[in-house]
Amino acid sequence: MFEADYNVEMPLQKSTGLKANKPFLIQSAMGGNRVMFMNRHIGGGQHEIALRKPKYDAHEIWFYDDKTGHIRLFHQKNMVLSIQKGNNNRGARVVARAAEMRSKDQAWHYKKGAYHNWNPFSRAELTMDAAQGDRDGSFIHMWTFHNG
């Protein structure tokens, strides 16, 4: 016998603004042509995401997985962009960590426009931001929308 279980979340990957399975760089719109890359390990299986001049190496090439809604590191497909574990607030770091199914902290929406905002499905009022501005090593964190 089978029962209907209505405790199912709809897929997170609808209407993301990203092309599926195409490698891309996430480039800063601030003018220094810096890109996001997987930087140093910060504990808990998490790696800080930061900015640098592009090297076109494996730590900065991403792709959008339309089956799961994740933005995955191209050379290490189990690592996905995420909000740091345990901190889903303004100021939380953006990290790469192992994919978790149905995690709204790991599913993103991209809005191409004047400011190219990336926001997680879990906190639509937040967007990715360079904590120390447009310089090499500036870590990426979540911040409220502002004019650039």
C-alpha cells in the first residue's frame, strides 16, 4: 500500500537566470576584472570564496547544475557555492562546500542588470558582496542589496 506524502518541496532551480552545464567565471562588476575563486580551507569542510585576477585555473571555473540548482566548481563537482554553515544572516561568508540536496543556502538566483546580483533562495533580500572591495583576496559575504 502507498500513501501520498505532501511534505515535498518544489525544486529550487526554476528561473535562475543561468545557463545549465556551461562553464563560466563569476566576475566582479567593480571594474578590476577580478573573479571569484575557491580559496583557503576555513574548517568544517568549507573553503572561503574570494576575489583575484583571473588565472583561468580549476579553482575559479564554475557551472550551473540545473538538476539540483547548485553552482558547482567545474573540476570538483561535489563542491558548490553556499552560505557558511550555521550563519544565514547578513555578513555570512560565501563558501564552497559539499552539496546537500534541498539546501536553500546552496541554490542561487542570478539577476543580470545594473548590479548583477546573486542571491540565495533562502534569503532573497541578501546578495553576494566583496567584503573588502575590489582587491585580490577580498572574501565574499552576504550583504543586503545596495546600489553596487
